[in-house]
Amino acid sequence: MLSEPWRLRDCLDVHQHGLYDFEVDTATSSARECAEAIKEFVDRPPATRAFDELRGRARRHDPSAT
């Protein structure tokens, strides 16, 4: 339970970048539709990943990052 404000803030900060490999909208899609979309994604992953982009961003901002 996220009853303490600092915990909620921490959770929001983690996703501040807004870059993901894949997303589903559980507000507009059924559980089955989401599961099918996830399965399709897993079967055909993208050539580049969000972490690759985020790593590149970090390196551009911090030359000492490896």
C-alpha cells in the first residue's frame, strides 16, 4: 500500500522517462486482449530496447557513465 506520499513520489519518478518496449492499456483492453498483445510482443521483440535508448541518454548526460 502506498499510503506515504514519498513512496508514491518514488514510484512516479521511476517511470518519468516515459520510454517502454511495450505498453498495454488495461482501461480499454480486456485481460485476454492484453495477454494476446503481450504474447505477440514476446514472440517478436523489437530490434532495439528501451534500456538501450535510456543507456544512451545517460551516457550523453554523464560522460563517466559506462
